[in-house]
Amino acid sequence: MKRRRFSYPRFVALMMKEFIQMRRDRLTFAMMVMIPIMQLVLFGFAINTDPKHLPVAVVSADQGVFTRSLIVSLENSGHFKVTHPFVSAAKAQQLIRSGDVQFVLHIPEDFSRELLRARHPTVLVEADATDPAATSNAVATLIQLAYSALRHDLKGPLASLATGPPPFEMVVHKRYNPEGINQYNIVPGLMGVVLTMTMIIFTALAVTRETERGTMETLLAMPVRPIEVMAGKIVPYIFVGYLQVALILTAAYFLFGVPIEGSIGLLSLVLIIFIAANLAVGFTFSTIARNQLQAMQMSFFFFLPSLLLSGFMFPFRAMPGWAQWIGEALPLTHFLRIVRGILLKGNGISDITNDTLAIAAFFLFVSIVALKRYRLTMD
């Protein structure tokens, strides 16, 4: 058989056919444009590895001139922001456990008197080191503050205190991860990342697969309510999610040595809400997508900002305000705080209530959208 030569008209016809299909498939074309734009915006504006204005709580019975100067110097460095001045020691411990503050500054009661007597008092700084990248630069700044914080106050008769060694000693106590081991931060976070990726994709393909195989008409003809279909699609994957969590926890403890300080039972209860929230997102996508390719594209479109804006890859507090607002709307952001708090800090239910309620609110909102979209599909 004689081989046909390359035909330019046939090539042009096929090429035009593909352009026409791209134009008709508006969702896919939108993803082609929006995903690069989203990556440019996130990596160009939102991603930052040097957090500024980290929240600080101050515990001090001494409120003299030197104490106030130390606090002002702390904020002027740009790395710190005193959000809870002069709180009790018990309140400060609650704040650092819940993640509301990154540092706790302890100024001794006799700080001013000991400093004037040249006895070099000790100032203790507790740092939440669950994320070593978020605190490393700030901790380095703290060491330098001992030399410069009181420079403007040590004049005249006190000028001798400004020469030689620093007038006070700054001691940093890294809590929850004193060795700064990155696995302690990354491996627990992987639990949320894996669940987000797999759960959304699984359910995003569920209804779409029914449509492509032609079984959707049979499902719609059955005397079942939308909420029954949604629950039937979601519940089996909850067990799959628990299997993934069991594998990750086992590897985290035995392979990477990640400590488990809190209650696994409490984590299991939160997992139900988090897994269900991601499954509801996937179910919503499956009611919008016309085929499995579109379902995968929408899943990736949701997963990318979740990965970048949740605090998994980059410090959450290093992002600008608008990016943090978006991150707060994502369930992965709150789950990362919960799982790291339970495993590394031993947090209880009172410490994770706000983040759990945020995930539950997200699940409720997405479920309502999914049910309404499914009713439209039935029509």
C-alpha cells in the first residue's frame, strides 16, 4: 500500500477542529488561563519565607522605662508585634498553645533594679517552634536586641552599662520542637495535604463517572433524595480517609519519630468533619463538570491554593493580609493547626474549638451548594 504524503489541508482542518473544541469547552479553556495566572499571583505576591509582625504576648510585673523600651525595640525590629501586652503567665501559656501568639516575652519582676545594679538580668522568650521556618529569622533578631534595645536609655550616669557585654541576657526557649526538626512540622501536615488531594479527586470523579458511563439516568430515576445520593457517595470514602490517616500516623511515629502528645481519639473526631468537607467539595465539582477531565482540572484548581496558602509549604504569617484571608477560608489551613497542635503540643478540645468550627462551617456551606447543584442536575 502506498503511504500517503503529509497533507497540509488535512493538517489545517484537524488543527481548526481542535481550536473549535477548545472554544466549546469553555471550562477547560478557562482553567488553562486561570491556573498560570493564579500561580503567578501566589508565587509573586503571596509567598514569603521571612514572616514579619509575629504576634507576641508579654508577661511582666515590671512596667518601668527599660521594660517599655525593650517592647518598643521588639516591635521596631519589624519581626514582632505585641498583641497581648502584660498578660498573666497562665493566659500566655494558653495563647501560645492555641497558636494565637508565636512568642511569649517574660520580663522578671526586678528587671529594672537588677539592670541598674549591672547584674545582667535574664529575659526569657518562649517561641512556638512547631514551624522552624517561621521563627528562625525572628529568633536571630532576638539575640541582637540584647545589644541595641536599651541603647538610648543608657546615657549619662548609665553610659557604662552600654559598653562591654549586653546589659541583660536574652534566653530563647524553643517549645514543641526545640531541635528544629522539619519532619515534625511537615509529616503531620502531610496528613491534611494527602486527604485534601485524594478525597476531592475521588468524589469529583464519582458523579462524573456515572454520567460518562451512562448510569446517571438510572441513578436519577431511582426514588432517592439528593442528600441520600450525596451521603452514599461520601461515606465510603471516609473509611478510605481513615485508612490513609492510619498509614501516615504509623509512619510518622515509627519512621520519622514525630511525637504524639495529644489524644488520637480527639484527632479522629475532627477527621470526620475535615474528610467530609473535602468530599463535599469534590461532590460539588462533580455536579459542575461534564467529564472526568474537567473534574480533575477543578480539583487541581482548588488544591493548588490550599497547598500554598494553608501554611504547609510556607509560613502562614509571612503572607500578606489578603492571602491570609483566603487561607482562613480553606479547611486545610485550620486542619494543619489542629493536627500539629494535637500531635506536637498536646492540645485539647478547648484549644482547637475555633478551627474545628471553621471547618464545620465550610462543610455546611459546601454541602448546601452541592445539594442545590445536584437538584439542578436532576431537572
